[in-house]
Amino acid sequence: MGFTIRQLPVGKCHSGKNRGGTLLGFKTIITPSKAKLNAHTQKVGQLIERHKSVPQSDLITHLNPIIRGWTNYYASVVSKRIFNKADSILFSQLKAWAEHRHPNKSSQWSCQKYWQTIGSDNWVFKPKNLGLRLLKHRETPIVRHTKVQGNRSPFDGDWVYWSSRMGKHPEAPTRVATLLKMQKGKCAYCGLFFQDGDLMEIDHKIPRSKGGKDSYDNRQLLHGHCHDAKTATDNVAVRVPEIDEDYLNLNPF
Ligand SMILES: [Zn+2]
């Protein structure tokens, strides 16, 4: 699960204060990317529900702009795994849609009717005789801002203050706050300070799939994109994808 942290400048009446009572001039907004994914999933689910009996091509025409819009909007704050997860959930939703339409046919039959093979991808949601196909979230490249890499953290070095403040935030787990404090605001993979708007994710140094424990000495806080890079190397040796606590590996593609 990832968190993005934004510090929005606010007026002095709404500004955060540090422990000494000094105004910080910023208000911290912590947004769990999972909540954004859930909202998107619900919106897509409702659309599919409303289009139970339209032709597949109509459904695709309605879904594509939503997928394109959402992925473009979040391409700088989510990680690849969020897009993979969105595709997995969408696949389940469409499978239910397909099976609902043909209650007397087998699951295999509806898969063959609504999903085609293009290149090495056996799960392209498209009608057999039309060029139209459903977009995949994962096709959208993750965009990283090129930022001036300051030698200061936006959290001002006051780790006790920040961790206590984040720890109280209803949506920020104590784990993130504790790790941020332990790592003095730096990503354990690339060594750079987390910056405003960065996605942070908790990683297991030794993957759980390889017997790593879910304890503080085995946890580290990484940028979302650093986590993707690290997880890719974790999986080279065993070829079994690590299943994160919050990442149900439903991916059929
Ligand atoms: Zn990093």
C-alpha cells in the first residue's frame, strides 16, 4: 500500500505547528492510493452494471476514456503495481459481466467469445471481428517528475514531530511514520529524500515469499517506483511473484 504526502501551503490560521508552536506554513495531506483505486474500481463497476446488455464494442467505447483519463491523471503518483491491480480487478468485473450474459455457457466459452489473443497477450478484451479493443491501465507509462534534488527533506528534519503528526493521521499507518523517522526521510533504495507528492511504499527487505518476517527490522520505506525496481530484482531468482499484503495477485494476463 502506498501513500503520497502533499504539503499544501495554507493561511496561518490553518497552518500546522511544530512542537515548539512555530507555524510551518504547510498543511499535510496524506492520501492513500488505495482509496483512489477503490473509487475508480467502483465507478468502473457501476458503468459495467449499467451496460449489462449492450454489445461488447459499446462497453469498450464507454470504458476506454475512463481508463485513459484515470491512468493519465494518476500516472505521476501511482506505481506500476497499482495499474496492474486495476487491470486485475477490471478483469474480474468483466468476467462477471460476460458470464452474466450467458448463464448457460461455460466460463471457457465466454472467455473465448470476449477475449482475444494479440501477440503474446491472450487476454485482450475485444470483439472478434472489430479492431476496437479495451485499453489496459498498465499501458500507461508511469511519469516521474524530474525534480531538483534538494539536500533537504520537506519534513524539515523534525522527525519526532513529523512521525507523531503522521501517526495520528487516520489514514497514515504508524508504520510509515516510524520508517520515515528511522530512515531520516530518505528512500532506502535510492537514498534520495522523499519529496512533496512522492508515493511511499513499505517493502520487505527479504520478501515474505522467501521467508522474510513482517517486522520492523525487515521493513523499509521506498519510493513507489523504487519499490517496483526492487521487487523486479527480488523475483528474478525464484520467478514466483511476491504477494504484498495489499496486493492480491489475481492477475490473469
Ligand atoms: Zn527511491
